[in-house]
Amino acid sequence: MKIKTVAMIALLALVLTGCTSGRPDAAPGNAAAGGTVSLTGGVPEVVQPLEVRQLVHDTMKDKRIAFIPLLYKGYKITTEWGVQLQRGFESLGSTFTVYDSNFDTDQMVRIIDDLIKSKKADALILHNPDLNVLTQQIKEAQAAGIYVVVLNMTSNQSGDVFIGADLVSMAEEITNKAAVDCKADGKNQIALINGPATDPWNVLYEEGVKTAAEEQGLEIVDTTDSKWQADLASQQAATMIERHGADLCALMVPWDVVALPAGNAVKTAEDEGRVAKDQVGVYAIDSSSDGCEGISDGLIRASIAYDQSGIGTGALLAVQQLFELGNAPGSQRSVAYVPYVVIDKTNMSQVTFACYFGS
Amino acid sequence: MEAAVPLSLAMILSVAIVVMVPLGINDGGSILEEVATKGLLAIGLTVVLVAGGIDLSIGSILGVTALSTLILDRVYGVPMLLVVVLAPVIGAAFGAINGFLIAKIKTRPFITTLVTLIAFRGVAKWLEETYSSRLVVPSTSDIWYFLGQGTIVGIPTPTALFIIILVIAHLSLTRSRWGWHLTSVGSDRRSARRNGINVERSVFSAYILSGALAGFAGLLASARFGRADSGVGLGFEIIVLTAVVLGGVSLSGGRGSVIRAAVGMFVVTIIQQATIVLRMDNGYFATLLAIVLLFFAVLDLKWGTYRERFAAKLSLDPGMTAVGPLIDVTVLDTLWTVNGRLTDAPPIGLGLIEGAEDCAIDDGGHLYCGDRRGWIWRFEGPDHAEGKVFARTGGLPLGHAWDLNGNLLVAVGGMGVQRILADGTTELVANQVKRSRFSLHDDSAIRFADDLDVAPDGSIYVSEFSSRTSAAEYMLEFVECRPNGRLIRINPDGSTEVVIKNYVSPNGVCTSHDGQSILVASTGLFRVDRLWISGPKKGQLEPVLEDLPGYPDNMNRASDGNYWMSFVAMRTPVSDLLMKYPAMRRRMTKELPVDEWFVPQLNVSCVLKFTDSGQVLKVLWDETLENYPMVTSINEHEGSLYLSGVQNNRLGRLELDPEDRGSIDTRRVPMTQQARTSFSEAEK
Amino acid sequence: MTALLERRLTRTTVRSRLEALDQGTLVIGLIVAMLILGGLTTQGFLTTGNLSVVLRFSAAIGVVAIAQAFVVLGRGVDLSVGAMALVAGQVTLELMSRGWSELAAVGAALGVALILGLVNGFLVAVVGVPALLATLGTGQLLLGGIKVGLLQSNLYSVAPDAFLRRLGMGSVLGIPTAVFCLLVVIALSWFCWSYTSFGRLIRAIGDNPDTAWQMGGPMRRVQIGSYLIAALLSAFAGFLIMAREGSVTTTGAAFSPLLFAALTAVVIGGVSLSGGRGSLLGVAAGTIFISLIVNLLTLNSLSPALQDLANALTLVVAIVLDAWLHPRDEETAKSGDL
């Protein structure tokens, strides 16, 4: 009996001493990315143009850049970015690979995990689905010496660079636009068809709309979560029209993929005479060629176009800069916004970055 | 055995993938981590499937617990150790909802858990909406990191914990009362209930366990990924279900092993990792999962349906036997000529008995005999007019003999050897032997003990008709006629030993009058052999009777120093011919139903007396077959012959001719002064 | 003992009374109650406009529910209906984007439905795989297979001039087109259930498969037929949804909300999961019932998470009620009978 007890204690002690917590060190790893690094601390102050070109090419040569969007194939926003990135990195001699997570968060997490563990990338370009999802992955990547660039959807954990739209300002701008139209009609009720609560896009958009509505004296009568599903969005739009009837003048929808079905619902209601023609306008954000079609069909009254290809180009530049400066990943963080403009039927053909095709 | 088929296919699949896809050592780590989390779900699902249910809500339970643990830790600041304990409790609470609906309200498992899948995910989304903004602070506890990234003795924590839980789950499912109850509920609910198993409680416990494991997996998942969204575990149910089916766990309940399920999980994870490494669209993985799920579900179903037929085809393998000359018993005026000497023997227990294979008589002249319903009858001596059920064996009582202490030994088909005490209680003498090495077939159980006798040293010799088939399938032995039988010795200390193996259908066993040898009758080869158990020839086997005209059954000593033996069936020219052509017999078993098989002529009553040297002295028949259509054993006692037959509804008692009467007490073990205390004392 | 007996007796009475009642009538009662309560508490609920929106959105659910009812009536279940509805839209639009004519593309989508129905029917009726498992697998297979094998995009829009669009707008005889389509489907199904031997055989199979078999009914053909109808109707529902929304995404899950809505409508409407029981009135009432719930919840600005919960709870109540009213024989229930 005694022997057994002693043996048990010994075993337990062995097991306990064999435990490690695996908590990552607070200081980020100093190791710069793999491959030959020809530039550290940036470009020399005085240098020949040809030499500089050679240095940049040497730095970028064989760097492996991984782009992990929410959805890629046929999805215009991300392909718009991807195309810019592809062209840029290939001309620099880097390897650029798109990992499509197919709207599957689990898949995305596993892809990133695999890239970090098997050290298959020197820089990650992420498109974050949820404020909290990638927190740990971003930390781990930086600790493993991989640069992280986050595009368009912010995360609670900062990467090295964020490039995207200034959504709060954009939301304010489009709300102001709606306010102008509403006031012309003598109405002041607007409703929001938004996305999931933890979606970064959703949080910022709601904030912007609220601020502007308060300034303009508009009343937000309804807020719903469409889960970014066309089915739900159109159902919610139809319900809102019924519920608020003649007082409603604008539906604020922050993405053209859900704005289009909402616009369809409005159009059906108009056709059936349940709402006056042109009483309710759909105000969207983002305008791919589909969104522009919606505008010209009258499904969407106005939208905000922001520079999608600029986000792609911005990421391309940011990654180059990160490698050229050669700071340890996670040691410095920066955020950059792209330009945007309000578009409607009158000006959409004149804005260069509106109505993009994703190629 | 049956699980080997899907499992080996699964292994081939995974080896093929590992060979074809550039999976590196780093993927090994990812795969292990993934198996650790989803493997816990697989264990839970296996337990539920074994109990005859299904649990599709495990992915959602995982998601909701993952989020709950984060909320407890980050928002409410609950001590981390407590969170570790609470995670499975939360999971179990959700499992209890499933269990309540399915076990108590008796809703359908599949549809119910399909609905709770949505409901629990809804809870997770609601938690996300309510708390998500407050979950961003990083964790302060080392335990959190230990669970996610730490190691125990060099093994990653999740993997180590998974292995521990796997071992515990395996042991409880296969070695504990709970596990057996669960398995019986899953195999046959009705029998389980009739055997007094609390079906509701068993089913309920399975869902609780599945929930608790999913809860713990949730804790591990949130420690590993630190995801604070409600989408954790989305779609896991199909992945885990596929893995479990791949591991050979039956969807129809009662069959499955958590270890095999874990192997299935491993295979599925390898496939998933391969699709990620190859940068394939997740549609490929979904498609592959669906194909594998459907394929193995069909395999499981069809395997279950055709298993017995398939196994019978494999196991029945008739052998060829060279048969000697056949004595024609129809020729008049020979020793063997059919006669009617048994016909008029007055019956005992007519209508009471159903198939007494053998009988025994005690000091007081009371008669004991078996019954195919598992009973032992006692007919009061000396006239045996009244009978009652004296003992119950639970099996098929066959040969009887008295042991040195005067207790009744009975060879019970399906149960081994039992000893019956004077008060009618039974005790087990032996039902196992050592399993023979290098044999795929598990022959450790004494399946079909047929007859027995006691040697002077008190050891019991038991014939086992076949170590492959049960008593109910004796017909297969007749058809196969292969050396599947054994003679087993049970030593006085209770240990057992096989003394003759690979013997063709050993049946009657009888200790010789001098106590030096044991006579064994081989039914299939129509012969009697002698096994020397002491003296110079100890251990040798030599023939006594060969080429008998019938299939010998039980043997017993006669009072004049000779032996009585009965035939269970007679040889015919056609049955002899069939013995030469095994392919013909095999074809017969495949193409004809059992009741149309051609087997030796079973309805016969023929008894003979033979000497130690193998000379047949006398043959008695019931040519009418009216009263004794079958005699399987014959016992001599105080001037009477007792005839028993395994298909008769009576015993018979025949007055012996004066010339046959001798002075030997046939019941006594030769060369011993047996004091039959137990039964005779009980009499007083 | 007597008390126990008494209790049992009264319980049986309550149950048998409920059982005798057509569940459709019960649900209609519930609907009326909900209309009154909703009208009193929720602004904009009891208006003709809102109710016509509810009706229009329930059209697709109603068609899928009837598809499901065909199978459930014969003691089966089809979990691939949601996937089929989604895939019908995807296939049509993908092929149209490749330059197929609209008619040909719709034909191809219906062809996919035909194949799915046959495979489902074959697996269930001929091979004998439990219906839940078989259709779960085929649904998943369909979604994944079409995605990797055919689709080239993740988002499709319906061309504005497409004929299919018209299913989503305008009206026929003053009824919105989608609702009119639902009414046609109901009428055809009613005819099929009441006046054809096919419909009666499905009901007989659902009531007691052994008896139906002994009667000499063509069991397998009828079962395969029911899965075939289910798949075709689901594809049709897919067109209705596509027409209403003008676009189709490829990111749907196997367990789509549509499937659950249809299942709930069927079970609430009194089509028992134990087969053989149910009426079209019940299915229609069930469809309207759940659409009204969703509408009420949306009008009261409940979050989708709580809506999910409410929907799941409705279905739980429905199956508990079903299990109580039409219990399975626990003694003879096969363990693998999922």
C-alpha cells in the first residue's frame, strides 16, 4: 500500500514537473523573416537608383506572401485586392498565394495555423471576419517572425499594418446624404439593416450612422441583424416598410450584397402599392459592378464607393515597406485609410474606383 | 471482427493520403491538436451510438461552452481552476436537455439533437451578442496557456488529456457495469429492459457524458484558438459522425469502440489537413465527407445484414472421411439384427420430461434427469411415479455422473460443468480452459460439454462435442465432421486441461472398470477409443471399437464388468457416401434450408453392450420407434436399464435379463470407496 | 393502484381528445390567437400590407414544407431539401452565366433535382439506409459536389430581364405570384393525396409499412416517387427564393434555416414523424404559423440569436407534442431507428 502511494506521488510529481504552460514570451521575437535580407533599417540615405532597385528586388525576392480572404472565387471585393497584390508581388519576384477560406471561419483559422506552424509564409494578409476570431493567430504569427497586414476589417488585436476604409466617416457621409433626401421629402425616419454584432464592419458603421443621425435630427427607428444573408435582408426590409409605413424614408445597409435584396423588397412593395414610389431609398456602402447595376436600376438610391483597388495596392506597398525596414513583426503598428466618395446615378460613371469588376 | 473491415479501409485511405500529399512534420502537430479536440466529441458520440442513439448537437455544445468559458474567465473573473471544472458541467447540462427529451419524453434522437443543434447555437449567438465586446482582454491565467499550448511530459496538453480520457472511456465502456448496460440497451432495448436494466437511466447517462465531453472539448478549443465568436464547432457534427462511422462504430447501436472511433477521427483529420495543405476549396472536404459517410453507412448496414450468412459460409467447411465397411443390421439372425427388446419398457415421467439426454440414480433410488428447458427432474424412488423439478441449470443439461462426494455432476451445453448439491442448488465446476495459442478462434470457453465421468483420482473428464458450435447447432457438426471436439480434464483443484484436442465429435465418456483408462466415443467417426490415464501406456490413445453401424452416444459401465452404449443415429449407405464428398455437403448447406439437409438417420433406438476388449455382446432395439424413438444414454441400476433420449418425452425402465446382472455398483467411481454422503444424508 | 389507474385514464382522455382533433384546426386556432395578441401588442403587425408580406415570404417555405410532407407522410424524412433549393438557384444561374438559355438552365437544375430524388429514394427504399442519414449525406454531397464541380463564382445575380424574376413580383388574379404558385402546389398535392393511388399508398406505407407491403403495394416505387417529388418541389422553392431575392450565394450550410422552417411547419401542422398522419391544411397552417412568429419577432426587433432560439423551441415543442400524441412503441423500436 505504502509503495503504491509513494509510486503514485512520484508519478504525479514527474507528470507535474513535465508540464509546461507554453505561454508566449511578452517580447516579440526578434527574428526577421526568413530568406536573404538585403535591406535592414530601410534604404540607405545616399544611393544610386539602380542600386536601390537591386536592393528592393533582392529584399522581395522569394518572399512568400499569403493572402487569406473570407471568400475569394467570384467575390468581387477580395478579387479586386487580390489582383493588385498578385500583379505587384509577381513583378517583384515574391511568391503570392491566395488561401480561400470559403466563408468558413474554422477553415480560416486552420489555414493560418498551418501557415504559421509549417512556416510557409513570410507575411500574412488577412481579411478578418470577426473582431475576436484572429486575436491569437495574429499574436502567434508575429511571434513566429511573420508580418501581419489586416485588410478592411479591423481586429481587436492589431497587426503590423491595417489598410481599409474609414467606415465611421463613410457611414456619417452616407447618412448625411440620406438626411438631405429625407428632409426634401419632409421625413426623418431611417432604419438600419446591419450585420452580426461582432462583425467589425457592423460596429463601426452603426457608430457612424448614429452620430450623423443625431446631428441631422434623423430618428433611427429600427436596427436588425441580417447575418449578411440576402434572404434575411429582404425579409427585414419588407417588414420594416410595413411597420413604419409612410414615415420611413431610408434603409441604411452597409454592404451592397445585402443592399440589393433590400432594394428588391422595396421595389416589390412599390409595385404592389404598399409604399409610395421613391418614398424609401436604400443607402448602401461599397459598389461593385453589381452595386452600380442596382443604382442604375433604382434599387439603391446612393452608395459610397471606396477605393478597393487602393486597398490592394496599399497592402502591396505596406508589405514592401515592412520588409525593407526590417523591423521585428509586432514592434510597430500603423493604420491607413483609403479615399471614398458618395455616388448615385448622376456621378457613378465618373468615379474611377466605383463599379469595379474584381479584376 | 466486423469493425475490422471499415477500419482497415480507413487506414488504407489515410496511408494513401499521407503518401500522396506533402504532409510535413508540422502538420502532425496540427493533426494531433485537432484530434484531441474533436476526438473528445467522437468519444461522446460513440458512447451515444453504442447506446442506440445519436447526438448531432455536440458541435453546438462545444461552441456554447467555448464561449461560456471565455465569459467566465474574462468577464466574471472566475478562478481558472473552477472554469476547468465548470466547462464539462456546462456541457453536461446541455447534454441533460438532450437526455431528458430523448430518454424521458421519448422523442427521436436524430431529429431531437438536430433541433438542439440549432437551439444551442442560438444560445451561443446570444452570449456572443451580449458579451462579445468584453471578451477582448487577454487572459491572465497560466492554466489557459497550459491547456492551449503547454505540454505534459513532452506531450501537448490537449493530446495528453485526450489520451487519458480515451483510456478511461474505453475501460468504462468495455469493463464496467455501466458500459455493459449501455451496450445491451443499444443492442436490444427490449431484452435490456426485461433483464432489469434501467433503460432510461442508461440512455440519459450517455447524453450527459457526450455533453460533458463536448464541454471539455470546448474548453480546449477556446484555449487553443482563443476565438470568442459563436462559430466554434460549426459543422463538427458531420465531421465527427463520419469519423465515428469510419471507425466501425455501428449506427444501429450496440457495437463500437472509442479507440476505433479515435482512429477514425485521426483519418478524417488527416484528410482535412491534406485539403488545407493542398489549398483545396472546402467544398472538396465536404463532398469527401459526404461520400465517406454514405459509403460507410451502407457498408455498416449491409455488413450487419449479411454478416451471419457470410460468417456461416466461411466457417462451415465439411471434411472428407474415409468410412469403413457398413454392417447391415437388416440381415436376419445376426448379433445386430433389429429387434423389439426395448419397445415395452414402461415409461417414467411420461409427458413431464422434454428431452432427457442422460440420467442418474442416487442411493435412495431416486432418479435425476435433465430436460432441454434447463431443468433437472427428480423422480421419487423406487417407483418413480412422482417427479418435480429439482434444480435449474440455465443451459442444456446433457451427461450426468456422480462425483466422489456423491454430488451430481452435469455437463451443461453452453454452460460448462455444474455440480448439483443435495438441496438442489447448483455450483459451477468449470466453464473455461486455457485458450490455445496461435488460434484465431477463441476456444477458451467450454461451449458444448456433452458427457462426463469421474476418474479414481477425482478428476473429471468432460467431452466437448465441438469447440466451435453451440449445442443448438449440433447439426453443423454432423455435416462438417471435422476434428473440432476436445476431451477436457477438470482436476480436483478446479484447474482445467485439454487432454485430447482435435477429436471428431467426442460424445460418451466412461471410466473403465479398472480405473486405468477413459473410454471416449467419437460420434462422427463411429468409433470408441481408450485413453490411458495411468499404467505403462499413460497418455496413449488406442481404439476399442471401430466401424460401428451407428453413431455412438453416451457410454456407461454395466454391472457385469462390461459397458453399455447407445447410438444416436444409424449409418446408411447414402450417409456413408456423403462422408466421402465434402463438396456435396457444402453445396447442400448453401442451397437447402436446414430442415432439408441430409444427415444420418437420427430416429433410432439402439443399445449395445461391449467388453473392455471391444467385443460387442448384445444389441437391443425398439424397432417400432413408438415409445423410444431415440436413445441417447443408458444407465444400469439394480437390475434395471434406464433409457433416456434427448428427443423423447419420457424415460424408460427395462428389467434386465438375469444373465446381464452383475455385482458391480455402476454408479461408483471405479477403484474408490465412494461414500455418497451428501444426497443420502439429505434423504434422512 | 386505483388512483394510478384513474390518473392514467384521465391522461388518456386528454391525449385522445387532442389526438382526435385535426392538428390543422388547432394551429389555425393558434394563428387566430396570435393575430389578436400580435395586433394588440405590435404596431404594424395587423395590417393587410404586413400580412401579405408574411404570405409572400411563406410561399417558398410552404412549398418546401409540402415537399417534406410528401416524404414524412411515408415515414421518411428528407434533410436534403434545403440544399436542393439552394443548388437549384446556383445551377441555373451558373449555367446562364455560361450562356445557356434560361429554359435549358432551369431544365438542368430540375435534372439535378431528379437525380437527387432518385438517389435519395434508392438509398432509402432499396438499400435501406435510414432516411435521416441518407438524406443528410446526399444533401451535403450535393452542396459540396456542385460547388467544386460546377460553380465558378461565389455570388450570382439574376438578370433583371429573366423570366424567373417574374415569379417574385407581380400578381396573378390579384394574388402575388409566389403565393399563387404555392396555392397551385397545394391544389395539386391535395389532388394527389386524396384521389390517386400513389397518395393513398404513401399514407399506407407511413401508417404501417408491413401491411402496405403485404397488400402488395409497390413500396419501393412509391417511396422513390415521394423523394423525387420532394426534390423537384424543393428545386421549385429554390426558384421562388431566387426570384424574390435576385441573387444566390454559395456559402449555404447543409442545415439551412429553410430546412428547419419546413420541418417545423410539417410537424406543427400535424404530419406526424411516425408517418401516415397529416393534412395539407395542417401543413399550410403550420407554414403561416411559423412565418407569423418570425414576423412578430422581427417587428419587435428581436435579435436573430433569440429568433433562432424561439424557432428551435417551437420545433422542440412540436416534436415533443408529436412524440406524446403518436408515441413510438418503445418495445419494438429498433435501436438503430433514428
